[in-house]
Amino acid sequence: MSVIAVRELSRHYRVRISGERSGPRRLLRPRLSTVPAVQDVSFAVDAGEIVGFVGPNGAGKTTVLKCLSGVLHPTSGAIDVLGFTPHQRQRDFLKRITLVMGQRNQLLWDLPAWDSFLANQAIYSIGAAEFRATTDELTELLSLGSVLHKPVRQLSLGERARCELAAAMLHRPAVLFLDEPTLGLDFDAQDAVRSFVRDYVRRHAATVLLTSHYLDDITSLASRVLIIGSGRIAYDGALGDLVGFEHEERVLTVQMETAEPVTVPGVDSLRQDGTTVVIRASRAEASAVAAHILNHYPVRDISIAGPPLDDVLRKKITKAARA
């Protein structure tokens, strides 16, 4: 059963034409052009899925999330989230979703995070027993016990990010739209956010659409990925299928008996660090390259694998940006 269904979504912006001569007439009646941010995007997300939504800057990721959460009205197309039309912003819809945007603050700067939690309790009409149970759960999952009653301005960036995430989850949303939730965080804080998302989905069977430029967020959380470029979906499928779908490249990792310099005719990508040699070659050439090394050098071990998934994603995203 699809929790999110998007059909031929387009969103256009009207922007002022730059470079025109200014004057009273142009000030009052500027000439505008139409810029398509998203064009004919269609996809569906089932209950309990974590879907990575990636692409280059300006590809349309945040525009899509804003349309899905009701912040923006689509120019054309249809969106269904939990049986609601998002831009109508019905109260029952808003109580079942959340939109988290990295480095965007909802906590009151000079007050403890707990005070903002109490404000959200009133906004979402959360009963006392449910509020207590939810805050206890979030405090445990995000390790907030020591920071909830400090003024927000005294918190580190990682502590503030965890409190922001908790504030957005107090009403136990069924659908999470996460836009760069780990932006600017250090490694420990990023791991804490990823662990929380994973645990929350497991406990509540929530559905997540996640955008991030940190590919570790995508590869550690998502089983499926949407890649968008120039406002259009360039790939929609299982994360693991990207390797077979996109790449003929193979990576040979060789452990040598000695640190003797290795050369392979016709190979452009060869990196050697002491007794470890890493070679990139096409799938058709990989066997011949391995045979050459085994015949000409003392080898302790050799392995052949597809390229790392991060590399596959980067190349696919770059290709989407050029489309």
C-alpha cells in the first residue's frame, strides 16, 4: 500500500528577468520568466520504506519535499500522502507528517529545548500521558537527558540538532520528510541521527523520504534510491541494483609479497601504497589484468569486486546533473 503517491508533479517559479534596464515602469510591472524546478516527477513509497532522494544542488529535491509536505502548491500533477492532498494542509494531515530541514531552527534560542517541546505539545494537542511517553522514548533514543533543560544557545551543534529532531517527532509522525538532517554535524552526531531514524522506523513502522549530500546517510539507511537531475527522475530502484545497472567497472585489490612497483600495460587507474595495489579496469579487462599481475609479480592475495556504492552514486548523480 503506497503511503506516498506522486503523479506527474511539476512545480514552476516565476522570476524577474535579470539584466533589464530599470525604471518606474519596470519596477511596477517587471517582466517575468517561468523557471521549471520540477518536471513530471512520478514515484510511490510504501509504508515502512526508507527511500534516499539524491541529486546535485538545484536538482529539485527540496522543492519536491516542500510539495509533499504542503509547504508549496504544485503547478500541475497530483500528490497523495496518507490519503490527503498536502497543499490543502488539513490539520489531520499535518499531525501525521513532519518536515525536518538541516540547520533550520524551530527551537526558541534563549529558552531550554523543553519549553519548545511544551509549545509543540499544545500545538499538536498531545495528551499528557502520550507526551510523557513520547518524550521519555525520544530522550532515550537521542540521549537528551543532560541537555533538555539548558538554554538552546548553550548547546553544541550536535546537541541542538538532536533536540530539533526530537521536537519534530513529538507528535509521532507516520511520514518523515528529512531534508539534509545531518548537515554540518560531526561524525558522532551524524551517527546518532542515523541510529535514531533507524530505531524510530523499526518501532513505529514509519515511512521516510531522505535527502542528503552525505552518501553515508543514504547507504546506511535506505534500501531504495531516487536520483533526480534537472527536475526529472533519472533513476528509481534498489540501492544495490545501481552497480549492475550502471557500471562495467571492476576494482582489483592486490596484496603483494614485496613493495616492488607494479605496472600494467593499458591501465590508467592504478594506485599503490606499499604492498597494496588498487586497480580499476573494465569488466572485460579485469581477468586479463589479474592474469598479468599473477604472471609477473609475487602476489599474496587478489580480489575483484564491483566499485564501492558511494562511487556509483556519485557518478550517477553527476550524470543526472548533466542531463
